[in-house]
Amino acid sequence: MGRLSNRMIHTVSVSTYIIVIIFFASSSQSFYLPGVAPRDFQTSDPLQVKVNKLSSTKTQLPYEYYYLNYCKPKHIQNTAENLGEVLRGDRIENSIYTFRMREEVPCKVGCRIKLDAESAKKFKDMINDEYRVNMILDNLPVAVLRQRRDGSPSTTYEHGFRVGFKGNYAGSKDEKYFINNHLSFRVMYHKDLETDAARIVGFEVTPSSIHHEYKEWNDNNPQLTTCNQNTKSVIIQGSTVPQEVNTDKEVVFTFDVTFKESDIKWASRWDTYLLMNDDQIHWFSIINSLMIVLFLSGMVAMIMMRTLYKDISNYNQLDTQDESQEETGWKLVHGDVFRAPVNSGLLCVYVGTGVQIIGMTLTTMIVALLGFYSPSNRGGLMTSLVLVWVFMGSIAGYSSARLYKTLRGTEWKKNTLKTAFMFPGILFVVFFVLNALIWGEKSSGAVPFGTMFALVCLWFGISVPLVFVGSYFGFKNPVLEHPVKTNKIPRQIPEQPWYMKPMFSILIGGILPFGAVFIELFFILTSIWLNQFYYIFGFLFIVFVILMITCAEITVVLCYFQLCSEDYNWWWRAYLTAGSSALYLFLYSIFYFFTKLEISKFVSGILYFGYMLIASYAFFVLTGTIGFYACFWFVCKIYSSLKID
């Protein structure tokens, strides 16, 4: 085995730090502390509404706000975005909606636009696909009040407002398209009685469609006959005609602003956005998962404390009795149980990658539990996932190399390269293809070339060197000695009953781990694909711990039954037994697609299944690694308890 010199390790470390510094310098908001510092506003301080992407749950393809022919400021400025925001498709820019703190604005004209054929078609397409406009004020997303289904008086919100709507008007049989061209903003603020300063704690909007009229247009001071600019809100004078979307139609965009004092404190201003009326379902999910764990724990306890204890006692007594007495059960395969499996190098690669994913998941969840991911920090969670994954490359290399050396592997460089490139390479290829499809749709969800280059730099500049460093230390450590010796000639495996066939036992093994998480999985998919907030990391952490315990226990139980059937090929089966839960995850994603989503576009369907395939693949590697290590510990433990000459 080759050796890396200390100088080489030092060079890799220095280059790693340099790349980290360059990356953070180019992304000014990549790391977040808990929450965002509150901002105090005095009366008449200027406020500007920022516009974000246009989003739709029907297409899952976000677009920039100015993709539609909305009013534009003289100079469009892009707000600095972190890596997570770019990957999410966020594009934050300035807008014409400006006003002053606690100064109410009556009906104010934004601009007048004449729609051409292309602009009208875009508006109609967006209305058909139920696109919503997302805006931001003081880092709060704009929301539309929604009546709760249970009739409760508490406030709930819908994120963003619709571009427009379809309907029949004035007895017309044909459906027409109408644009929401008037916005009534309501800003809630919490006042500090001592300093008279105020903090924004709510940002609501009521969209309307109004066909504005005027006698003569004056660009400097337009006067609308349908809009009374001397009051605090829009007043329709003699006409309630909505604004139709059509070629050569003029659209006048207007808005008004009202302020309302609120008892909500700044620290609690996100509570309404994060309000969940289904905590009982989450508790039901936890109780359901705990019942599965208790059931499996009972089986494991029975095997470990009764059956195994009895087996070990009988096997050790046989050594002092007549040697002609035939051995049976799992002791019979002690000379083959630690024989290296087929494709042992590939197994080592997947185990190392699984450790990397487990480390990334646990680290991110613990940081989230400590409150470091405020919902106001858009993209913070995604950014952290990518960065933690990159820096976990060292433990991936270490784990892979340690197992590879234990299995007496010799091509350590080849094993390290596979660990560094196989899993992220597959993900990158799928992601690149999906990104090309998004780019073909001219969506803002397409990752720009600069961001793609930054991801490649993180992969090759930090993750790959760290995998090599971890691999070096993994091979440097001594070999893990097995408790029993391996025979030179492999023993023949007897014919197995149907219920112990590999395919059947593997598929059965994945049901319980999936059953422990599928209820929480519903809420995760809803937050991703239906544009909802997911901020219950406490529940998620508990479910993840239950998942790990379930994977470990079901794998140990089935591994014991397999060894009792004198089948010693447990290495890959242990990995696949727990990993098969990913198959059920993907099948559930298909069920979710047809029952909960209204995606109709072919490209959008490909995006959904492409991303769910990536998620299922990562879930397979994660759960498979947990099952493998549990089984490896179990096998080492039981065979170290035997007295074998």
C-alpha cells in the first residue's frame, strides 16, 4: 500500500482552506446564525417590497418575477443569494412597491402596460398553471389570509398570491382570463412604547382584478376615475369590471398600503406561517414508530438473551462431549462467515458513502435542533447540507478504507477513487440532466453555470482530497481481526426454504423501516412539492433515531435466521435488507404523485421522479449502511463467544 507523506497532507489541507475562503468570499450569505437581527423602523423610514420567484405546485418550475410583463423599476437589482437559494430557484429583486413606515398609501398607480401577444400568452399560461407571486418585506414573505377548514378563528396563510384567475363574466359562455393588477398590502407592526420604534411582524396582501379607467393619462400624476386616491384604499366608482388579459389591452397596476399595530412580538412573527394544525398526526406517527421498535426490540431481546444464550451454551458443551456428535445451526458456518463477499470493493464504497450520509444527516439535524436554521434564512438548510456533505468526505474515506483493509483488499487507490466519485458522480449526472430540462423550460430553477462550477469545485477541491486523507488514516490503522478463522475451501450452502430466499427476505426487511417513517414522509413531501414550510425538526430527529434502531434490529433478526439456515453470505444481504426500504419510499412517491399532486406537464413529471429517485438512492445508501454495521457487530459478537479449536 502506498503512503501519503506529511507534506502532501499539509498541501491538501492548505488547498482545502483556500478553496473554503474563496467560496465564502463569493457567497456572502452562506452561513447563518440563529435567526436574523431585528430591524427597528422609525416613522417615515423607507420600505421596499422585494419580489421573488413565481411558483406553481402544478409545474414545479419557478420563474423570475419579471418573466411576466410586470412594472419594472428603473434599475433592477439582484439581492445576493446563497447556494441554497440558487438551488431552490429563488431570484430576489427590487420592485416598484415602495412606501414609508406607518404612512398609509391610498390607491397608487405603479405603471401602465400594453400587453403584446407574447406577454398576454405568458399571463394566460401562468394563470392556467396556477402560478403564485412571492414577495418579501423585511424578510417576511407575503401571504394571503385563508379560512381554516375547521372553522377556527385563528389565522392561517397561503404563501404568495395568484397571478390571476379564469372565469365567466357578464353572461359570457367562454372562460376569460383576468389578472390581479391591484394589490392591497397590510403591514402589521409591533410598537416599542419606550423608543416609539416599530418592528414589522406581518405582511399580508389582498389581490384584486380591476379594469381601471382614466380620462387622460399623465405620466407624472396619473388620475384614475376608478380609483379614489384621497382615501386609504381603492374605491370602484360605478364599475366593478375585472381586468381582462388580452392582446393590445392596457393594464394599469395599482396598490395601496395600510398599517396595523399588533401584539405579536418580533420573535414570534413566524409562528403564524409555521402554524401546524396536525400535531396529533405527528404524535401518532411517533407512537406508531415506537410500537414497531418495541416489537422488534422484543424479538431481538428474545434472540439475544434466550435463543443465542442457549445456542452458545450448547455449542460450548459439545466441545467436551463426543466429537462425533454432529454440529447444527449457525456454528456450522464459523469457518466461512467472515469470507470476503463478491464485489467486496463495491460494498466498501457504499458503506463509506453511507457513513458520510449518516454523518451529514445527524450533524444537520442536531444543528437544526439547536435553532441555527431560522425560516427567514432562505436556503440556509440546503447550503448547510451541501457543505456538511463535502466536509464529511474524510469519514467516508476512513470507513471505506477500514472495511476494505479488513476484507484483505489490496487496490486501495482504486477503492478511494470509487468512494470519492461513484455516489456523487451518479447524483451529479442525474442532476445535470434534470437541470438541462429546467434550463430548456427557461425556468429560474435552472442552476446557473457559476453555481454549477462552484459545486464541482467543492466536490473536487474539498471532498475528494478529504476522502484521500481519510482513506490514508483508515489504511494506516491495523486490520480488524475476525474472532474465527476462515477456511480455505468454502462450504456448500444447503438448499434454502422459500421464506429464506434472498429476494423474499430482502423485500420483507424493508417494510418495517419504511413503516416507521412513512407518516412523517408525507409531511416532508408536502413541504417540498406543495410549497409548505417544514420546521418540526424535533419530530424529524425522533423519527430518524427510530429509523436507525428499526434498520439495525430487523437486519439482526433476519441475519440470525439466515445463519441458522447455514447460509453465510450475509454481507450484501445485510446491506440490501435495510436498504430495500428505499424501494418502498420510491413506490410511495409514485402513489403520492397520483393522489396528492396535480402535475400535468411531462417535464414536471420527469423532474419529480428524477429528484425522488435521487432521494430514494440516498435513502438506500443510508439505511443499508446502518443495517450492515448492525449485522457486522452482531456476527462478530456471537462468534467471539464460541470456543472453537
